[in-house]
Amino acid sequence: MANVTPCFTLAELAQRIGAELIGDPQHKISALATLQSAVATDLSFIANPAYKKHLVNTHAGAVICAADLAEFIVGNKLIVANPYLGYAQLTSLFDASLIYQTGIHPCASIGNNCTLGKDIYVQANAVIGDDVTLGDDVIVGAGAVVGANTTIGARTKLYANATIYHGISIGTDCIFHSGCVIGADGFGFSPSAQGWVKIYQLGGVIIGNKVEIGANTTIDRGALDDTFIDDGVIIDNLVQIGHNVRLGKNTAIAAHTAIAGSTQIGDNCTIAGAVAIAGHLILADKVHITGMSMVSSSIDEAGSYSSGVPLSPTKEWRKNAARFRQLDNLANRLIKLARRVPDDE
């Protein structure tokens, strides 16, 4: 069935996000838009006061706002405590990518002894291995691969060309974007006189509920025990998760981050872009790592941690880099000087 253009009254939208509606409850909304580009059938929002200047000229049919900005909006408004959250809650209603079809495309391949839930949708050239279980309303995109003995929970969606290896367990309401690879071998090798000896990775990957994995992200299977991704984790594009890593509930990881094997990260952590985390570490709950940081030791207290060097003019950076190389020499000189000068009694 083809997608239908959405249309909702302001009363319906207000009820969905628990907003106080001031204005016409029957006004029709068919899209979301920015304050600058919105027209009368669009709903917009303001979460950052820096955009208050656009309220005067906006043509939005209604604006989601906090109570302290309501007086600056002439037209319809939906007042909530957290406008950004209200906007987020409504985006699913207007997502043009949502698929309403069901069935198995004749060009898809389904293995033996599979258990298929109700209303699943398997697109062209998808491959489902033997002994796979797909829950109700699962979507497997075109060219996606699900390996043997894998279980995928209800309403989970695999976009085109996502690859799920064998022996993987995935919960409900998850999203896997194109090109992600779940369950490839971890980077395990033993040196020998004849070269590297491969350590076959005998574990799997367990992924909880409401997890979203970005495009071209990889999550390696465990060496013996499983790699574990807990409920509510969100991972951006181009992230590397090593074997036997454990990610706690609702942790968020931004693009280009790499986490080495057997590291454990707690609940409600945020890892910014291009962070490198060494292996066999433990990070406590509510740890926040800023962009381009290198984490080389465990962190046992919640808080924000940084190690990346902020950008500066090249001339200034070169001076600081030269001074950094002199720190050890300067420290040794200070130690020798301290030994010569007795402490004050």
C-alpha cells in the first residue's frame, strides 16, 4: 500500500504530546518545518531562544513552545515544558519512509525451519538463513542478510543491505541502518613463529529493545561470551564496537568512535564523536566523554571527561606542541630544584 500524506488536527497533536493548545483545535497540519520555511499547514517548534527572532515572520500553522515564549507567538501554539521533546515525539507521524506493506518478495530467500511472525515484510534480494525467528511486524530491507540461528524481535527494522551474522539475538523495536554489520569476528589473533593465528570468535551479540544502530557501524561478536548492547542504546554511523564490549542502558555514542574489546560502559553515558576507548576498561554510569578524547584508563565516577586539544591558530599550536615535548625535561629540573631547597618548617 502506498504511503498516505499525513493530516492531523492541532487537537490531535496536542493530545499526543500532552500540550496546552491555544488557538484553533481544528486547524490541519500535514508536515513539520522550521520557523523560517514553514507554511500554514506546517507545525514548527522553538527550543532555543536564539531563534526567537524568527517568530515574528514565521508562517507556521502552529508552533510548539515553552510557556515563557508563548507571548511572542501570534498564531496557534502548543505549550509544553520541553518543546524539543514534543517535536521529537511527533516526528514519527510525518516520516515519509514508513512502510505499510507486508509479505515476502518473490526474490527474497528464506531458509529452512524459520519462524516468521505476523505481518512481516521481506524485500527483494533479502536473505534469511536457516532457523531464524522473526517477530511480528519485522521489516527486512532489500539486500539485507540475516544469518542462521538469529532471533529478531517484533517491530524491528533492517534497512537495505544491513548484515546480521549468525547466532545474534535482537530485541523489539530496534532499527538497523544500511551497511551496518552485527556479529562479524572480533579482532582476535595470537602471534606465533609462523605468523598470526586466528582466534575463532565463538560468542555472539545480544542486543536489547529500542536500540538504534547507524549506517556502516560494526559490532563484533564475542570471543567466548557475547558482546552485549542493553536497552535504549543509540549508536551513530561509522562506529566500531569491539568483541565482548558491554554497553549499558540508554548510552549514546556519536560517529567515528572506536571501543576496543572487553570494555564495559555504564548506563546513561554519552560518548561524543571520534573518541577512542582502550580495551578492558570500566566506565561508570553517567560518564560523558567529549569529542576526540582518548580514554586509556577506567573511570569510576560520573561526570564529564576530556582529552582532545581544542583548535588554535597553527603558529600558536606549534609553540604549544614544542613546549609539550619539553614538559618531561622541565619536570625533572623542578624535581632537582625541589630537592635542593628544604621545605619550610
